Amino acid sequence: MSSKKKIAVAKGDGIGPEIMDATLRILEAAGASIEPVFIDIGEQVYKKGHSAGIEPASWDILRDTKVFFKAPITTPQGGGYKSLNVTVRTTLGLFANVRPCISLYPYVDTKHPKLDVVIVRENEEDLYTGIEHKQTSDTVQCLKLISRPGSEKIIRYAFEYAKAYGRKKVTAMVKDNIMKQSDGLFHDVFKEIAKEYPDLEAASEIIDIGAAHLAERPQAYDVVVTLNLYGDIISDIVAQVAGSVGMAGSANIGEVVSMFEAIHGSAPDIAGKNIANPSGLINAAVMMLVHLGQPDIAAKIQNAWLLTIEEGIHTGDIYKAGVSRIKVGTKEFGEAVIGNLGHLPEKFKPISFGKAKAIHIPEYKRKALEKELVGVDVFLDWAPGTSEELAKKLSAVSGDLKLRMITNRGVKVYPNGAPETFLTDHWRCRFVNPETPDTESGDGFLKIQPEQIAKLLLRISEAGLDSIQTDNLYKFQGKRAFSLGGGE
Ligand code: NAD
């Protein structure tokens, strides 16, 4: 029996097969102790009718090998197809997406010679859970889910990663000035966990200006930890300003299974032309070898790759006259790396990797919080009319609850709406205990009973109104745990 480590390998779509073939040749030439087990994913599998882009039997191979080396795939847009990447990450619990980006100045043109940033992106939650509903003729909803265990896991991983790899600073990027509950939870957890790592500098920034700063002065950042969507966006920004989105690899780490891939997509615009840069996948392969306990082979490949870059042997995406020496295709770049195996870079510092640093995340201990029901938001599909008309209809059926406000796309339109506010057919109507003061904006909302909500919904339906969703309003540990309507 072969002593080589079996790994699942998928060649993907678009430029996937070209960059995967070039990378597998390098792995073989370097003496990596791996045995690829090929699986099909992506477009051809979607077209066979598997809406997740992966055949059912492939899951067993992923569970068996525990390591998945994956080229990018094309995700068909819309039409009931699920993103394979998201499905694999969430099904197999690959909670941390680690994306190191480094500039290779002066051999790869960049405005940021000192860029060396690791983006640690949350991988299982946020707007990527894919819970979306069309609720009215004009409006679609996408649910953003952020959990305490999810936030704790990724934030602790970022600090542990920084500690293990000699990094100095961890920066959280959030948007909790707007999303006070969801991004607010992530930020609170960050502040709590940061206290456990006094030797590391902890900072936080609002994502919009943070992304701008990352593009302008990335040298000010070290490890950045953030939510799924923001992490997706900023890792492309950082990879691109480092030189090319084609350069960075990423590791998707789970407790049991891990997946390694380039950060870029299938680049259909350049597929089949032998011009794609395989570096992102080569760097992913290096991360995979460290993970597999083959750090010497990983270093051998990384050093040969650095030497190839500093020799000015470049693919078209990073080729620059005056800086580069030869423009090569995907295959030729791979061959140049193979030719350099066993040699060290002369200008860049040679790389050596130690044993993979095991990062252990303690098991989450759920603390049940005291919860009190204090109201309900009922969402209605109602063709645009005035908010006063709707308020009249609702007040007539509010019974033992009180209509406190109505918003339209989150903007308060009753009471005291502004005539300029644009109205759609999506209304959120808030009902509370009649004793709750109209001026209450803190923790003073008063208790109601679940039956009051059930009865309210019945009356709303009998009045011919179309309720499309309800969200209960709670206090947790006596604190208001829902947002106020804009202008409430
Ligand atoms: P992309 O990353 O594929 O391409 C963006 C741009 O960068 C294109 O101009 C492309 O030519 C260039 N580029 C990307 N990789 C390159 C490389 N290795 N060498 C040279 N140039 C490179 O993003 P996109 O065009 O938005 O997406 C294309 C498809 O890929 C979509 O179907 C998308 O869903 C999918 N996608 C897949 C993954 C994945 O499988 N992990 C990730 C992102 C996007």
C-alpha cells in the first residue's frame, strides 16, 4: 500500500484545469508525498442536475481524505444553483478562511513594497448562509446570521494564528455603527477575546474606511479578522494591490477537514489560453503541504517560486516591461518553477517552515441567557398607500397590543413620517405592550405573552392584510436586543 497521503483534488472550471495541471507537476517534481484522488465539481456536475455542484459520492472522498485541493469553479448565476464553495465550507465546518497576501517588490510591480497581511475571514455565517426569500412583488430579503460561537471561533483562531506565526497585531473590521446587533456581537466578542492576548496589539475599524486604508497603506496591517462578506471583498483588494489577484492562496480550516485553493475565481475571460497565473494555487499547495506535515517540500516549492519571480519570469497579469524579463504562459511558468527546485531565492529571504502549528479552539460552552418577549414586528405585503391608512387598519385590529410604529424598508413612516420617504410594498409594523412608554428607547420595553402575537396575526389576516413574516422582540438579560426603527 502506498504511504503517500491521499488528497481529494478537483480541477474545476475555466482556468482551473490549466493551473491545477501546472501545480500538480510542481508537486510531483518536488517529491510531495501525496496521492491525488480526483473528483468532479463545478459546471459539468451542476449540468448533470446536482444543484450543489458536487456528486453525492464525492462527500465520502472528502471525509476520507480530510484534505481537499481545489481549483476554482464557475458558479452559475441564479437559477437554483448553490455555491459549491459555500456548501463545502459550511457542510464540513471549514470555519476559518486564511488568506495571506505579501508583496514581492521590486520584482512584482506594486505601490506597496511592505505589504504583508493575513486576512482571516469567517467562513460559515453572515449573508453567505443563503437564506433568501422574495417576500413581496418588489422586495427580496437576505438573512444575515451572526452567532456567538461562530464569532468566538474565528476571532480566537485569528489571535492564535497571530501568536503561532509571530504576528504582532490583530485588527477587526466591522460595521457596527449601522448593524449594531449583528456586527455589534462580533465586535463585542473581539473586545472580550483580545483581553486574553495582552502581548498582541488589538485594534478595530469600520469596514468601509478600513478597506480604503488597506488599499492605501496596507503596511499598517498585520492580521485582519472579519465577517464573511467583508473578508471576501478585502482579501481580493489586498491581493490585487499586492500585485495580482492571481497570486494569493487560501486555506479553509476546519476541525477535521481542510480545503486549499486560490483566492481568485475561474477567470472564464482568459480560460484555455495558457496565460493564467498558477501562483495562487501554488501558494495554496504550499499551505497544504505545511498542513500535511511536509514543511521541507513546502519550503522547497516556495523558494523555487520566489526565485522564478525574482528572475523576472512572469505571467501576463504581473508582467511589466522594465521590471519583468520574460513573459510566459501557465505551463512555462510551472516548468520554470520546477527548474528552480532545490535553489534558494537570491534577493528575497529564503523561506523555511517549521512543523505545522496546531491551533486548538476550545469547545464552546453555551450560556443560556434570560429572555423576555416584549413585542413583535409583523411584516406586511401591502401595495403602496399612505402609512396613515395602514396605521388605521392596523390600530383597528391591534387588540391588547399597541401599534408603536411602521417602517418601510427600515425608515419610520408612522407616526410622524416624512412626505419625502419613498414607499415600497414592504412594511414592518411594530406592536408592543400598550404600557410601554412611546418615548422608550432603552431597556424599558414591557413583557407580552406569545398568545397575544398568535391572536394578533389572526386578526390581521381576518382584516385582509397579508403578513409575510414576524420577528419577535426580546430583551436578553434585561437588555433590549433588537434595533430601533430609523427615526424611532
Ligand atoms: P475571477 O477571480 O475569476 O477573475 C477576476 C479577474 O481577475 C479576471 O479579469 C481574471 O482574468 C483575473 N484573474 C483571476 N485569476 C487570475 C489568474 N490566476 N491569472 C491571471 N488573471 C486572473 O472573478 P470573476 O470573474 O468575478 O468570477 C469568475 C467565476 O469564478 C464566477 O463564476 C465566480 O462565481 C467564480 N468564483 C469562484 C471562486 C472559487 O471557486 N473559489 C472564487 C471566486 C469566484
